[in-house]
Amino acid sequence: MPVVKRFGGYVVKIFFADHNPPHVHVVSADFQALVSISDAAIFRGEIPAKFRGEVLEWISLNREFLMTEWEKVR
């Protein structure tokens, strides 16, 4: 499961051979969420408000990179 971005207390990962839709896992010791790459929408789990804006903006701005990484691990 490649880590594609490290933020202070959490990481963004893409798991090998994961299910559709294309998504990333946002993970810390205290929370976990699945976020769609296409629209940066959280579809499982939660991200605390103090981190949510930062990570969802990063996913939106890096959509092309994330889709390339998604294809590599599939």
C-alpha cells in the first residue's frame, strides 16, 4: 500500500488491487476514511474537521497524479 502523501499526523495511501471506485485511504492513529479521487468526496469513515479541508483540497488539486498512482497499483 503505497503512501502517496504524508501530512503531519496522517497519511494518504492507495491499496494494491483495491475495489472501485478509484479512491484513497486517509489514515491516522485516530481516524480512517475512504475518499473518492474523482470528486474528493468522503464515502466511508470520517476525517476530523481540522484536517478535512487540507486533505480534500490536496486530493482535488492532485487528481491526475492520484489516478496515475491508482492505475499503477491495479
